Amino acid sequence: MNDPVLTYGREDGDATGAWTKHMRTMERTGVRTMARQLPGLLRLSWSLAWEADRTGLIALVAVRVLSGLLEAAGLLAVAGALTGLLAEGPTPQRLHAALPALVLVVGAGTTRTGLSLVENLLRSRFGPRIDRVCTVRLLQLATRTSVMAFDDPRFVDDLEAAERGAAGGRQLVDNAMDVFTAAVRMIAAGSVLGVLHPVLVPLLVLSIVPDGWATARSARLRYTSWLSRIRQVRRQYMLAHHMSERECAAEIRSFGLGAFLLDEYTRLARDLEDEQLRVGRGQARYRLIGESVAGLALGATYATLVLLLDHGVMPLAAAGTAVLAIRTGRGALETALSSLTEAYENFLYFAEYRSWTEEAAQRIPAPRSTKAPTDPDVIRVENATYTYPHTDTVALRGVSVELRRGQVVAFVGMNGSGKSTLAKILAGLYVPDSGTVRWDEVDLAGVDPDSVRDRVGLIPQSYTRWPMSARMNIAVGRVDRLAADGPDSVVPAAVATGADEVVDRLPHGYDTSLARQYNSGHDLSGGQWQRIACARAVYRDAPFLIADEPSAALDARAEQALFDLIGELGRDRIVLLITHRLASVRGADRIYVLDEGVVVEEGTHLDLMARLGIYYDLFTIQARQFVDAD
Ligand SMILES: Nc1ncnc2c1ncn2[C@@H]1O[C@H](COP(=O)(O)OP(=O)(O)OP(=O)(O)O)[C@@H](O)[C@H]1O
Ligand SMILES: [Mg+2]
């Protein structure tokens, strides 16, 4: 079976949107465009290198200029040596005449070798620094952008391309350096050739152009192919990841999924092989054309040299030097062109990085000077509407709720009714499309979002199992507090949530690693993890606690203890509880029932039972399960 729609589902409008963007990028990849973009490209790589390591950059440029000058001096010295050696007279005399020039040739060569060692050393410190600058910037943005951006599939898609593009930064700088070196060498060789005979210079350039054209076309072919394969590569990566992940190992075996996944992987891999073969063929074709034309031009250059020699316009020593200069110049020009085209390709990759970082920067909420109230008495949502990016389903429509300090408020309702979405709006993670969220009388629209989140302790419906120690898993929501209050400060939160019983059984207590993916890590059961997640929110000790399905995996005793704790915490803070265990919301001070993004009922347990509405139905269904069991 290899119907992608059947396996992966139909791709929506967003994917097409992202695609169009890539297609547009492809249109911009012509050779002429490349020439136009060159100054920008060089500027970008220079500023990157400058930011990463300015001392190294200056040293590298100095080394390369010096090496180029030595090359020119070496070539001229060759001319001197040849003139001495080919002059009339006895051999010892000729040797004597050529000696100073020969010493210069050897001296220049040795020094250049030494300089290339220094250059390699400088490069090895340079590259990793640029990698760091680019990656840190990417991750900084990835952790700072609004969480809403991550609901936008196009943004996530582009993030993946940007991650690949980040490596382009280092290569781009490397390429720019190569172009620079080659330019210095070319100027050196070109000047020597120009001194020997001016006609040789344009002929040399002509012999290189076709090669350059071929390399540019090949690079474009490879890049456009890469763009068109992104989706497939991602699927392949996703399949490989699932096949080798611990989380999926049991399901793969019990469902006998291995062969199906492997077949699918192989099919994708074969498709990619075919595509790579197509690219390889195209590149070979360009290369053949380029090299044939370049070969003819090089033939013409040497023919001119012979003619000049034959007509006595150029002495033999000069002709010998010219051959060397042509070789050097051609080598340098070739390096320059291939580095330029490589730079161009890396620039295209790096453009993905740049455009994502620019977009991500715009999605970082602007810092505002107004802070959220430190200890709000009342939080009100009025008429909030929210639709997830690029979807048609309205998750919330005109919702109004009120949460007060000293109360436990509960949200109940069926799956997909909008409870978690509303919780995220209350936590300052999502901004509603319309409507307001007020803390006391302060509208969150004008408040620094970090100050809102700082006052919220969240137990999310799907929490993270951090690959860190048990202690850190509890303290991760207030790392600053751990540093200030010491390692034992996590104990009360652990005791309150029953996480201490979990930790007591671990071989190194709070210092046990819970990174099961590494050798020494220990894993916990679902409920044990959930206790840790609850302890994390309690340790955060925020004035507003949001518990979204905090007890789904807990045993009955732990669940009861948690709801008691929530009731206790609700005495002096604002507590929001989202749960499907309706027996435990009976004690809530206010219950909101959501249905398809609308608050359909609200009141206390008794009010809602008296209404005989959705709450009554849901509650009696659950209650009956216990009664029937008697
Ligand atoms: N990240 C998302 N992107 C797009 N749509 C989403 C996203 N998360 C939720 N939705 C949609 O928004 C609606 C409300 O989802 P929400 O998670 O708020 O429901 P819920 O009441 O918390 O459900 P549950 O009881 O299953 O946790 C659903 O229709 C859901 O499909
Ligand atoms: Mg939910």
C-alpha cells in the first residue's frame, strides 16, 4: 500500500501555502539573481564572522593577504630564476645568477605552507563559533516566540528548514573566505600574467566562465531538488524516529507494525534515491558542457602563448612563468567560482534560516512596561473568541468566566469543548481573537506577558517529562528559587503531592536521573510522573494555579489527596480545576460547563444538578457507574 493520502492524510491549505513560498524561492534562484545577491551575501557572512570572532577574522584576512602576496612574489621569482638559468654562458655562472631568485621561490613556498597551517588552526576555532552564534539565536527565538506560533503548521515547517539552514551560516563564511583567498591569488597571478603579456588575462578568464556556469546550474538543481523533497525527507525522518523510539517500541511489536513502517520507509528512501540520481545526471550534463567549452578556451590560451613565443614577442623564461601563472590563476578562478556557487547554495539555505528568524522575532510579544497585578483578587474573561491558526473550527465563541481568590473554579465539558484552550488564554499563553482578559481591572492586552506567566502555576494536560533529575523535575518551574532556597526546598511540594513516595523508592532519591533515554536514567509510571508534574506546579507557588486534568493517571487515594490539596490551595489563591472526574468538582465554588466553545451552564454543583442539563447528565452517568457496581 503506498497511497500517501491514505497513510499521512490529506495535506491542508497551510502545507500548500508553505509550498508556494518555496516555489517562489525557487524562481529567485537564477544565475543573474545570484550575481545581484552577491554583495548582500558577502555582507551577511562578514557580519556573522565579525559577531562570532572578530580577532580570528582579522587574523585570517591578514594571513590570506600575506599568502597571496607571497604567491605573486614567488611567481616573479620563478621568472627571475628561469631568466638566469636560460641565459647564455657556463652552467655555474647561470646557476649563480639564478640563485637569489631560487632562494626567494623556496622561501616564499615554505612561508606559504606555514601560513596555511596557521589558517587551518584559525578556521577550526572560527567555524564552531559561527555555528554557536547561529544555533543559539535560533533556539533563543524558538523558546521566546508566542506558543501560538507553534500551532501554525507553516511556522513549524519553516523552523525545520531553518534548522538545516543554520549550518549554512558556517559554510557561507567558509565559502566567502575561500572566495577572498582565491581573489587574492587571482590578482597575484593576473598581475604577473598582465606583466608578461596583457592578452593572456582575458583568455584565461574566458577559459573559466563555462565551468562557472556549469557549477552554478548544478547548485541550483541540487537546491530546488532539496526544496521539493523537504516533505518526503520529513516523513522519512518521522518514520525512522518512531521505529527507533522507546515510546513506540511496545506498540510496534504488539500491532506487528514493524514491516508496514519499514516498507513505507524503504519506499520513501527509494523515491529519494531516484531523485538523487536525476540530480546527479543533470549535474553531469552541465559539467560536460562546461568542461568541453572551457577546454577549448584553455586550448586557445596555450595556442596564443605558443604564437607569442614563436614570433619572439615573449622570451622562453617569460613563457615558462606564464604557464605557471595560468595554472595558478586557473586554479584560483576555479576555486573562486566553485566557492561562489557553493556560497550561493548555502546562501539559499541560510535564507531559510534568516526568513524564519525574522518571522519568529516578529512573533515575540513586544515587551511592555505595565506588569500584571502581583496577587490578583479576580480574573475575568469577557466575550473571548479563539480560533486556532489556519483552522475553520472556532474553539471558543464569546466565552465569559470569572475566577476569584479564595475559590476553586472548575471547567467541565466533553472532549474538545474548549476547556484547555480557555485555560491557556487565562494563563496568558494565548491571546484571544476578540474579547478581554482582566486581572483585577488590568486588561492583559496591555501587560507584559512574562509578568502574567510569572504569576501562573500550570499543570498542563500534557506535561513534559524532563530528562533531568527528580529534584530538577520538580524545581524546573522555579529554578531561581532552587538556587536561593537550596536543594531541600523541593521537599514540601513533593510531600504535598505524594511525589515524595515516588522519590523515596528511587536509588538516589531526588538526585536520581529520570532521563530514561540515557543509560543511568530511571523511568516512572504514568501516575508517578503525574505526581511529579503536580509537585512542579505546587513548588512554583504562584497566586493563580491552573490544573488541567491533574489526576487522569492517579490512583484513587492519590487523586483524593490531590483534590484535598487543591481545595486547601484555593483558600488564599485563585485555583482553576479542569477535570472529567465530576465527583471531585462537587466541592468547587463555581462550575462552568463548556460545550462546543460556549459556556452553556454555570453555578455550584447543586445549582447545576437542579437545572437537569448537560452537567446533570454527565454527573449521573458517572454516578450510575458506581451505583450499578454495588
Ligand atoms: N493546537 C491545536 N490546533 C488546532 N486545533 C486545536 C488545537 N488544540 C485544540 N484544538 C481544537 O480546539 C477545540 C478545543 O480543544 P481543547 O483542547 O480546548 O478541548 P478540551 O475541552 O480541553 O478537550 P479535552 O477534554 O479532550 O481535553 C477542539 O475542537 C480541538 O480540536
Ligand atoms: Mg483539554
